[in-house]
Amino acid sequence: MSLVSSSPVLSGTGPYAIVFDLDGTLVDSIPDIHAAVSVFLTERGHAPLDLATITGFVGNGVPVLLERVLRAVGEASDAETLHTALPRFIEIYGAAPADRSKLYPGVAGALETLATAGHRLGICTNKPEAPARKMVEILGIAGFIATLTGGDTLATRKPDPAPLRHTAGRLQAAPGAIIYVGDSEVDAATAAAAGVPFVLYTEGYRKSPVTQIAHHAAFSDFAELPGLVAALSRNLAS
């Protein structure tokens, strides 16, 4: 465990409300996002973009993803164009959000261990709520997740702290009893804005070195997470 900052403080040793990002944290979802973008672009007369390019475009929600995609193929990416394009992309993606996506190794076991220990688990993602819920159901982890906030649940998306605070509120989390787990710079900024400890999953879609992303703990294997939560609580509550 790497402890980088001790400004947000956990109260006691738990149980906690543990909120997870979805794409790049619990689920490797890029293959399905890439497939949906490919269909979307083919319909508009463009060749597909490669997987690495799409991976670099994710993290800030579907509107930003589409803006980057349209700009990359030379189309206008103004608000009116995005407003027109967004429903069709969501329709394409929503039809098959988890055909190619997979849980990262150890996710289901870690969620079960944390839930059994009494922690309340939620998801806060920039993915639209409907496909996010469908994905969680298909991949078999819905039973562990008490609440889910999507990128269109509220008027704002991460890194605005409102979605994370909304998720924590739905989990009835007390101040000082919230941990956010994510994989990216957006997630780190969200946790900082909400004033909660951030745990970084290093094998997701981050664009920067681990050392350049503010975090309180980092892990590469979900088997480490239950013990890491306990260690983090001891460090930040002391």
C-alpha cells in the first residue's frame, strides 16, 4: 500500500460505504465501447478508430467520448451535433454493453468479502445509468451493489463531486465513513473534490503514471483490496 496523502480522515475501523468506479475499475469494458463506436462510425460513413485511440477517449462520460470521436474523424463536434448523435450511440451501446466486457480478475470475490464484512457497496460511474445497470446485472455483481449513480443520473458528471456524494448518501454513509475506488485521473479528482480517501486500481485506464495521480492507497490485484481497506482505515483513523 502506498499512502500519499492523509487529508481526508476515516472515522473508526468501519464498516464503510465503499463506492467504485465501473469502467476500468471493476470492468474491462473498452472492447464493447470500441465495438459500439465502430458501428456508430460505420453508419456515418467512417472507418473505425483503433482500440488504443478509443481507450484514450474514455473517462469523462459519453458526450465527451463522442465529441472526441467526431473530432478525430473530421466531423463537427459542436453541441447541436452531439445532441443529435448522442441518442443513436446510446441505442447502439445499450443494446450490447457487456458482450465483450469482463470483470477484472478477483472482482467478484473482493466484493463478496467486503459485503460480508458489513461494508455497503455502490457504483459511481460516468457511463449512462441504463447500460451501467445492465452491465452489472449481466456480469453477475448486482447482488453486491446497493446503489448505482450513472453519468446521466444527475445534471453533472465526475469529476464534479455531486455524483459521488449522491451515491454515498444513498448508502446512508456518515462523514468519515466513505472510500472511493477508481482507476483514473478523473476518479482521483472526484474523490479530492468530495474530500474522501481515494484508492487507485492501477490496471485500468489511467493515462498518467501512478506517482502522478493523487491517491491514499494503490493496488493491482483485487485480492488485495479487503486487506487494503482495513490497513487504510488504521492509517487514516490513527
